[in-house]
Amino acid sequence: MLGNLWEGYVIEKVINTLKDDYQFFFYRTADGAECDLVVFKDNQCLAAIDGKFTPAPKKTKSMAITMQDLKARNGFYVVPECPETYSIGRNQYVTSAWQISEIIRSM
């Protein structure tokens, strides 16, 4: 249940911080792959975001499918504590809820 609350918090924080300049969607395929939040600007998917209530998330098949389907520039796993954003794969990163909005704005 804590993981679901964290996902909701991340979604709300990103949407409330970035507001009107971006478009926000939930993504789910017929096969069940899903991503908590995808962020678009000017018809380009800038970020696929998954909230993970764990200190060390692993890459997921759902993120890979989302990024491929939407041609997302980057994928982010947003965790409660992450002093510095780091890479866990090609264009996939772990970051904190306090850093994610600034990262997206800089894209």
C-alpha cells in the first residue's frame, strides 16, 4: 500500500510543479505494461516516470516497453531518497521526487 501512496505523491508533485507547459498521461498496454506518468511537451514524450518506494530500483520491462512505444527521451524511477540522480541503463535514471521536475524542465 505504501508503494501506491508513493506513486500518487510523485504524480501529484510532478503535475503540480510543471503545470500548464506540459501534458500528462498514464500509460498502459493491453498486455499490462504500465507507467505511472508520461510527460509530453510539443507532442514529444520527454519522460516516462515510475514511482518506486525502494532505495535501489531495478529496470523494468514496463519502462522499456513504454519508452519504446512512446519514443520517450528518458525514463525515470522516482524514489524517496536519492542524493544524486544516477543512470541504471540507456536513458533510464533513478532520481528523487525533489529533483524530477527540475530535470524535466532542463530537457
